[in-house]
Amino acid sequence: MVEIMHSSILELFELRKDALLGGGKKRIEIQHNHGKLTARERIELLLDEGSFEEIDILKVGRSDACDGDVYPGDGVITGHGTISGREVFVFSQDFTVIGGSLGEGHSQKICKIMDLAARVGSPIIGLNDSGGARIQEGVDALAAYGEIFHRNVNASGVIPQISCIMGPCAGGAVYSPSITDFVFMVQQTSYMFVTGPNVVKTVIHKDISFEDLGGAQVHAKKSGVAQFVYPNDILCLRAVRELINYLPSNNRQKAPILDLNDPPERTDPTLDYLVPSQPNQSYDMNVLIYSILDGAEFLEVQPHFAGNIICGFGRMGGQTIGLVANQPAVLAGVLDNNASVKAARFVRFCDAFNIPLICLVDVPGFMPGPEQEHGGIIRHGAKLLYAFIEATVPRITVIVRKAYGGAYVVMNSKHIHCDINYAWPTAEIAVMGARGASEVIYRKEIKAAADPDALLNEKMENYRARYMNPFLAAKRGYIDDVIFPRNTRHRLIRTLQFLESKKSSRSDRKHGNIPL
Ligand code: HXC
């Protein structure tokens, strides 16, 4: 006997077939011609093969808005799947459907999975490709954005939120990503701006291209809005997977342990030669970073912004750590406005998600000058100070070379209660560098000398010998140990091990008031 399939099952086949085509074959072709993948192709690449389960495939938008036209899915694909076996929630905007614009139905779909992600404690990843508020839906579209922003803020510090910008994102489409923890952009095909080039032309009579106004390079290098930039969709999505692998699923968990078969007791004798003998000579802090991390694997965050400070994720003894390091090879590793804000945000993310912090210090101070002062170095530097003090995760510092003045205190020093503070024998812990200090203390003497330069040099030598070492601080107990550079990895891993059970509570208050 031949069974006849129930008509409703056939109907479901048809409805799903329609939905899978989004805005239709022609628009998919245009999307490909622009060097972009479709919303569904992106999800396939992001998630473990075959793991995606769609939610709301049949939901449509408001029929009264677009002359009665409705599209199944309403321009966004939502659901969940796994990355390296762990559950994540994802929405992927479909530019082939009314330019990925956001109306009521579209927003309700996103909000539904955001709620689910927060409830079950899994990361949410948004693949954004949208012309912003759907103009035809008017105030409903604006209200719809508000609902998403509301959820972004409530989920902040509860589940990791990641945004990929994979097309033009204008108006309301940029605010949700900017609240999330990490913004990824794709070169040449993605843009972010509050008002586009046309509005710029009308209002301030300036011609500017999409790329120059809000392209990936602009946001990676100048504005600091984008933490990661990749040349195409495929590499971008692969990088999101890499980031997720470093992170816990929520603020109640710890990051997954990944054993890279790198012995914790591994030493690196070349580190004994890393710091140059001349104090003004620079070196690359990355040498130390890659040497101490498991398998020399490091995911740098904002590598193109404020290169004078390095932030990123690595593993030590299999455990994810957040690393903050001054980079003497860029602006001598000085702290400026951008570096302070970059590191402060990173520190707060790590603290929110139980990721221990390791700080490698070689800092000559804060950047002097009117540009920095007028740009708010007091306010921005205070953000980093605040962020470190506020952090209750294990906090370890290694002073490699310079640790001068206020910048020394800010960089996770013992004085702001880091848990353990090591120094290399090459550390110079002082109120300021030898020249500045000698010029202040011996100003009159030097001015009156027959050979002022010779006397200044002599005073600087004396100052270096007396103050510029870690031993004074170690004698005072401000340094827990002066360690051999080659042993840094081993000491850090042992320290992370004993700090794993660290307990620390915050005072009872609604929230502090970080100097924004
Ligand atoms: C409705 C939209 C749309 C929108 C694009 N489309 N944006 N429909 N509302 N916001 C439609 C187009 O009409 C077009 O439909 C299709 O999507 C593809 O768009 P194109 O313009 O052909 O594509 P492209 O040339 O690649 O340009 C993409 C774009 C451009 C740069 C995004 O469409 C654009 O400038 N859109 C408007 C962007 C904007 O100003 N948004 C801000 C809205 S205000 P057809 O049928 O012709 O193919 C906002 C404020 C929210 O978001 C505040 C919340 C707090």
C-alpha cells in the first residue's frame, strides 16, 4: 500500500523551500558579486558542521508596511548551534530581503534568541548586514531597535556578545554592535556609521567615501570601534570560532581548559637577553608574550589600535588568561588616551567572565603634552586604574623593565592590590626616569657646574645605581619575588594554579561610577 504524505507536511516543505531562498536568486547573485556570502552560508561556516537548528523560519514581518509584501524569515535567520561542541546562539541578517533592514518581526526574532541565550547562559553572535531601521515601518522599527539595545545591556557581563559587521551597517544597526563585547569587521565590504556619506554631504558639505567614513580600517585604527578586522567573510567567521574557544559560555563558568601539550615547566633562556642594556633601546614585548604562552598561541585584541599596549587572550597550563602588556617598540610603551581606554575595556571583559589577568609592565609613564591632557588623559587613565582595582579575578604582574610613577601604579601594581607582583632583575621601579629625576633634584647644582652635561650624566648614573632596580621594592615587600626571566612561564603557571580558588567579594552597592 502506498502511503500519501499529509498535505500539511507537503505545505511545510514548500514554506521552508521559500524561506531558504530569502530575497530570491537574483539578489543572492548580487550579494555574491559584492564579495559577500549569504546569511545562511555565513551560519554554515560559523558553526560546527550540521549543528544549526533554526528558530522562527516561518515568521513574517508586518504586511501593512511594505505594500502587503512579506518575506518568510523577515530578513534575519535566527537559531542555535555549536562551536567546538559548545552551544551558541546566532542571528544572521539577510541583505537580500529589504536590505536586511530591521522591522518589528525581524527584531522580535533577534530578541527571542537573545532571551534564550541569556536564559541558558550561552554566547550570542550577531552577523550584521543591514540598512538600519526599515523605513516603511516607521516608529515600529525604532521601537524594535530599542528592544534589542535593552537586551544587549542586560546581557552585558552575563554572556559573551559578539558582533560581526559583514555589510553596510547604518543608523540603528551600529548601536547594538557597539554595546556588545567584540566587533569584527570585513575589509572592503563592511561599513559602520551613524549617518552615511549622503547625510554628511548635506549637513557639512563634505565628500567622503563609505570606506573613509566607516570602513574596517577606519574603525580598527582610528575610532577603536572594531576589535578585529579580516579580509573576507570566511576568515572573519573562522576568527570568531577562535575567540569563542577562549571564552566561558557565561559569567558563572570558567573558560574551557585546552591542553596544548606545552610543558608548564618549560624555560626559555633567550629571555635573559631580551631587555637591552641601554635603557632607551626598545625591544618587542611580543617575544616575551609568545614565549610564555602555551603553544605560542595568542589572539590579540585591537592589534591595529593603540599599539603601545597589547591586549589579548592566550592560555597558560591550559587555562585562558587575559594579557595586558606595554609595548616598548611603539611610543616607548607609554600610556596615552587610546591605550588606557583599550586596556580598561579589555580588563573589564576579563573580569566579567572569570578570566585571570596577567600584566607585563615596561611603562615610562603617561604621554605628556596638551593633546593628551586636553583629550582627557586624566579621565581615560583613570578608567584603566578603575578597571584594574575593580577586577576580582586573579591578577598577576611581571615588571620587565620600566615602571615609573603613576603609570607604574596604574599597571596592576601591588599598591592597587594585584595578587602577586613579580619583577625581572632588569626592572626599574622609580618615580621617574633617571634624566627627569636628576634634572629636578640637582637643577641648581647642574646649572652652576662648569660642565653641566658631565654633572648631569654623573647624577643620572648615581640615580640609576641607587633607585633603578627591583631590589628596593622587593625589600619593602612591594615585589613578591625577583625572578629569572627564563623561568617566567613556570612561575606564572604555578601562581595561576594557587590563585584558582581565589575568593573576593565586592562591596554592597548598585554599581560604581567608572569615569566614562
Ligand atoms: C528599507 C531599505 C533600507 C532601509 C536598504 N533598503 N536600506 N529598505 N529601509 N533602511 C532596501 C533598498 O531600498 C533596496 O531595495 C535594498 O534594500 C538594497 O539596498 P540598495 O540601496 O540597493 O543597496 P546598496 O546600494 O548596497 O546600499 C546599501 C545601503 C543603502 C548603503 C545600506 O541601502 C542605504 O543607504 N540605506 C539606508 C541606510 C540608512 O540611512 N539607514 C538609517 C535608517 S535610520 P530594492 O527593493 O530597491 O532592492 C536608523 C535609525 C535607528 O536606522 C535608530 C534607532 C535608535
